[in-house]
Amino acid sequence: MMFTNVDVIHQDDVPTSKPLLAFKHNPKAGGGSIFILLSEMKTRNNTYLANFLKESTYCTTHPNVKTKKKSMEEDSLYCQKEICVNSAKCKYSFLDLAERNDALMYIKEFDTADPIIQQRAFVVSSIREPCDQFLSLWAYGSSGRGALHRNVDGYGIDAPYFDSPRDIDAFRHDWLGNREIKGMIARRHHQSFGKNRLEDTNADNKLDGYPVDCWVYVDDFDATMYSCLREYEIQGGHVDWTAPLLSELVKDLQKKYDRSRRLQKLDGNTAIDRSNYTKNDPLHNVQENHHSDCSKYFDEETAAFIRYGEEEFIYDYFGYESCCGGRKPINKLIAPPPTSSSLVYAEEVGELEELDYSLHVAFLFL
């Protein structure tokens, strides 16, 4: 379905029409959930891997991918469907692909989102509050996953949430203090998006320096994911709103907005009900609930270590206020249309004309 009764962003606020959708994977910032949702929406057969090298080395390092089992299926897919960004040695040309609106271009975790791509593709990426991102990285390694846990001490041992006094102490004093961990989120951020483009502090919007068209905030995954896809659609992209995961996300978001609209009329409360949502599980996968609340792991000293350390620019640029804390709204969000039940409610209380459902821009304070 196509949502036609939601607000329209002024043309000056969106880029020139770019049919191709590109996703830049930011490590431990909801990237897995976003990739699953977007690749389902565009279909797996139309997912392509960005290759920034002069010749492909990714596939040659996996010579037997076609004979491997399920774990290597993605590698096989990508080997067959690489896109050359700055050379002509891949089967698929980036310039040719840029004209298609049925494809998804995937930029790997530790590749940089090149401005060349943003010129011809609508680039979506994600951001996460640094303390929460550090915690997610630690919990991921505590469960025995990822390459980092083999080289760094201080991981948790008391599964499934790794929140025992022993684990919390190890996180604060052993893991966060490790030389390899200190500043890792900042380094990965610069590697993903480029450091030199972020130095213009005089810009009205500091995010303009990034080669990204729209950001999904992990702490408000569903609302910002929806808003990014609407921006992509408005500027000329194609969104399959009937895709199962996306359709479910929209329905959940509509319910939250309907509730907030009713509360706003009753007592001025504009908060969205987030009782069934966790930023560690944006697609409601119970297997991804792998640690307790962020604030439980940080004391005053370790919170300041992150907030005013190498990751400080992320707080300043993206509106995060404190370690494990809330966020000031930076960008306006496009709200989904109300459900039919919400329209009936408005008619019953005689406030249909007062509730502006055709233009609803949400500024969320989290």
C-alpha cells in the first residue's frame, strides 16, 4: 500500500530523486535488523554488495563459498552480485544500478560510506547512544560471539543477561579500560562515515557533513525507520509497504501514535508508549535480549569516561544528552496515518477537525 495521507516534506528538505536505496551498516547499532527489513522489502535477489576495491578480493578469500552450508549463503550471494563503485571489474556497474528502485545496495560494516554513493543513491544508516553501543558490544562478546572477545579480557560469564556484580565490575574496570576498547566506537564511526567531513562546526546542521541521507536512531527504531523510508519514497524511491516485517512495524507504530494522539487531547502527554519495545530488539526478537538496562552497568566515573571522552562528538552531533540517557530531537519525523479505529474515536468525541491527521510531524523526546 502507498501512504498518501501523511505529511509531505518540503522539496528543499530532501535530495534530488535517487531511486536506488543504499544501507550503510554501522556496527552494533541495529544494523542486522535494518538489513533484514530492507533486504526483505527489496527481496534478497536484488541485494548487492558495494565493492570499493580496484578488483574483487572479497570473493577470492572465500573460494569454496558455493559449497559451504547455510552460514556462507550470504557470501555466495554477494560474490555473485558485487557492485564496483570505482572500477569496472565487477559484473554490476554502480552507475547502472543507480537507476533501479527495486534494489538494495549494502555497504559493509567496516567500509566507508563514500560521498560518491550518496550522489546517486539514498543512503540510510543508524546511530546509537555510545554507552549503550559499548554495552551491546560487550554483551555480544560475553555470549561468545564476534572476533573481539578472543583478544580482550573483562567479558561477562553469568548468562543470559551478564548483570551479576562480578560481570558489571569486569565491564567497568577490565573491559572499558582496555586500550583496544577505549575510543573504539569513535574510531569505528570515523571509519564508517569519514572523519574529515565532520569538522565544520559552523554548519547549521552538523549532520549535513555526513554522506548519509537519513538516520535510524536505535533508541527510537520504529519511528525513525518509518520516517526514513517515507523520505526515500517522497524523493522518488519505491517502498513495498506490504513486505511482512515492514508492514508489522508500521502497524505497531500506528498504534503507538494513535495512543499518543489520544493522550495529547486528554492531558497534553505526547509520549509514545514503548512498553513492548527495546532498543536491543528493534524487530522484537527475544533472542536478542542479551543484557539488562544500560544504566545498571555504568557508575558516575565510567559514564563520564564515555560521555566526555573520544565519543563526545557523537553526543554533540546527534543530540544525545548523557550516558544511557535521552536525546534532544534534531530532525522532524513523518508520522504514519492513523488507524481507522482512531478516526472513529475522533468522530465520537467530536474532535475530528481539531486532530490534524493529514499533517503530523512528531518531535520525540526520549
